[in-house]
Amino acid sequence: MKESIADEIKRVEITRYDTLSKPMKACFLFLSSVGILFAIYFMFNFAIRGVTMEPTAYYYLLMACYSSSVFLILPARKKDREVLPWYDVIGAVLTFAMAFYFFLHAWEIGNVGWVPPNAFQFSIALIFSLLILEGGRRMADLGLDPNLLKKNRIRTLSPPPSRLRNCIKIEGGSSQEKAENLILRLRHDRVL
């Protein structure tokens, strides 16, 4: 029996947005909406009482909104696609709280620096870094498929070898004509 397009999409879908409870969906949508509003506020350089947002603070707010959302919608394992485990909720709350703490101290971090950091600053920075790495692992989907490196090679910006072989066979009389034809072909292949 042929699989419908909707069934195929559900089979390959890695997020668990459809299976989240209504409060968690509302939380995810709220964080996403607030992140978009902060981005608009910063990009258009709006000011409230003459104060604009500092770039460091803006980045920490975006991290609070979007990095915490990663734990809500991307599962750590295949079997967690249907349910939201407690440790993902804790990861989302910790990521939001730490990024918001960094937002509150963004001016100090950006202009004064935390050199050397005290024990509290070092510990939250270390935990936050580990949470960000875990979020990146989930976004890259590295933990869900153990044969990932065998099946999918890492794609680079370089063109496939077949395109390079075609580029070598350049027609034209002079070397300048050959160079121009090469550039035109590379632009056509969207390499340049």
C-alpha cells in the first residue's frame, strides 16, 4: 500500500510540536513571537524613553527565546518524540533563566567583562555552554541516527566533483576567453 504524503511527512518529522500539550504549545508560540518582536525592535533601532537595545543584550534575549524552545520541540532520542520528558522541561527553563540572567548583565559582560569570573559566573557559563551544545546536537539530529556519518556526508561549499570536471573543459581561444567562460559557467552553476 502506498504511503500518503501526510503519513510520509509524519514519519520523517523530527519535531514533537504536534504532540505537545496546549500549555507547552502556547509557551513555544509565545517565546517565538517575543523573539520576533525583539528582533524587529533591535533591527529597526526603536527606542523606549530614548534607550535602544545593546547588541549583547539583544543576542542574549534571542538565545533565551529560541534556545530554550529547542528543548521543547526537538527530542533527544527517537522514543521521546511522542512525549515531553521532565528533563527537557528543566533544560528549557534553565536555558531561558541563564540567558535572561546574561541579558540582565549584558552591559557588564560586554563592556567590563567577567575576568576572572567568580565561581557562580563560571558555573552558570559552563552549564549554559553545555545546554547550547546539546541544543545544537538536537538541531543537527546527530543523536537520532547512529549511521549519520555513513549515510550523509558533511556538505561543504565546494561544488560536486562532476561540476568541477565540467568546468575544466572550457572552450575558447585565448586564456582570457577561457577565464571568462569559466566564470560564466561557475556563476551559472551557482558556485560563484
